[in-house]
Amino acid sequence: MFMGQYDHSLDEKGRLTIPSKFRESLGPQFVVSKGLDGCLYAYPLSEWEKIGEKLNSLPNNLKEVRKFKRFFMASATTVDCDKQGRVLLSASLREYAGLEKDATLVGMNDRIEIWDTKKFTDDLAVDDDEMDAIAEKMQDLGFGI
């Protein structure tokens, strides 16, 4: 399970250091793809295989399904951690997520989200009233804490 938030910087070659706590569960090789909301998703290979199985179970005759599959599969790439725990993110993935220098990595249970730090802190800030409304919607979905 991935949890927590870590801030790191990309180097001049577009490499990002993966926190050691995340590397343990990701393994030496994992998949990075476009994610929703303008971030990247990083999955252990075993989780990515589950994603592939779920995608394959969807009906290809629906245009939205084909678009959804292309969105994730076309951008997906297998990356390898070097000895310093860094991975090279492709220029297209960095561009999609707006990653230039500072990145925030967020554990999301089965995956990691990789965000541009400014976007994460500015655009995703939630005040107490908004979180209360979100919590009510979560309760309606059957999740209460």
C-alpha cells in the first residue's frame, strides 16, 4: 500500500528520485502513465497487469472505452530505477504533467501520483468546508470515516 507525500526535484535530464519507501513496493521496474487531473500514475508491474485485465474486459464497441484505453495505454512506459533510485520520465509524460523542476509524489494505496508541486499545492488545496461536502458525498457512496 502506498501512502504519504514526498517532495523531490527533477534533474536536468528529467530524472526523478523515487522515495525509498515507495521503491520497496514498486520494485526495480514499474509502469508510469498519464493519470487523471493532469498528474502521472506509477504502478508496480503486478498492479499494471490488473489494470490491463480490467481494460481488456471493457467492450471495445464503445467509443469512450477505446478513447479511455488509448489515453492510458499509449502513454504507459516501463521505467527502471538506477542505483540512486532515479527514473527517467519521458519528455511527453513530463510535458503532460507540467513537470519541470519540483515534483510531489503522493501515495494513493495501489499507485503513486506524480504531480508538479505548484499544481499540487495551488490547484488541489481543499478548505474545511469543501472537504465537509466531499465527505458527505463519500458517505453517499458508502464510505464513511
